[in-house]
Amino acid sequence: MKNCFNKLILFFTLFILIIGCKKTPTNQPIIPPVEFVHHKILQGQQYSDQTKFEVFEQQELKFIAKFDSSSIYSTAIPSNQYDINKLYGFADNGEHHHLFSARFGWRWSDGKLRLFAYVYNNGIVANRELGIINIGNEQDCSIKVQSNSYIFSLNGVNTIMPRTSTTPNGKGYKLFPYFGGDETAPHDIHIWIKEK
């Protein structure tokens, strides 16, 4: 009797396991999770080691950025401490980025890590501080094209910057992390970026 009872329990256990298992349909692709890309700006350099030419034609660029303590630096010339380094963005209007572009900028100044909106319109640069951020924390960032405006969003807080580009979407190429200003990186700088 005990043996029959054990077989009955085994049968029901297997039955429940078989019914409970669902096979993933083979016609649906498995999308791997997006990982952070580690950007290194080496001492004495300005460009990230991940800089490449990548076409951009979208209404919005959304990403998460993260800095470590290598974002703390002192420039050789004290006034250069207030130069804005570049984080991520895009050239616009099908032109060179020093004519038309929108990107996030950053700098270490007055003992704090600061993010900026940084745009070029017809070769004229404008910037605005977006906020002070904490080292090691993920920062939710986006730049959205809306007619004659760029809408910069930092952790859900929007800032509007002017846009004179005439294309309906941002149109150009991506812009990757860059140190400077006038000086090169005083030490290796590490930035992590993950597109959303």
C-alpha cells in the first residue's frame, strides 16, 4: 500500500511539472539585455576609446550614464576647470557637430560633478547646467527633438534648449565622450553608457 501511495505521489508530481513547463516559442527572437559600454579616456587623450562613426537619425536619444571617482580632476590651468567636457549626444541637421549638435556635457568644478545641456546652432554654442549628480549613481538621460527645441531630460527633469536645425528628427552621427576644452585628460577617466 505504501509503495502504491509513493508511486501515486511521483505520478502527480511529474504530471504537474510537465503541465507547468512552457516552451518558449521558436519564432520569437530572444533579445539579450543591453549592457553598459565602458568608455575610457586615457591620460593625455581627449577621445573615448569607444569613439566611432555611427549614423543617427531619430527623434530621441535615451541612455543611462554612470561616472566613477576618475571624474574628479584638476586642470593644469585653473580657468580650464570650468570647461565643459562632452558626455553623449548627436550631430544634427546633416552637418558637422560644431555647426549643429545636441549633447550632454559634464565637469568637475567647485567640488561637485555637474551635467549640462550643450548645443550648437549655426556654429554658436549654448549651454545650461542641468544638475549636480552623485558619483557611482546611474543617471537617466535623454535628448528629444521637438521642432525648434531640444528637450534635455536628466532623471525626469526637463530643460528646453533652442534648436535651429530644420530636419524633422535629429540627423547626423553620434557624439561620444570627450575630455576638453583646451586640455587633455589629466588621468584615465572612466564613463559607462547604456542606451535605452
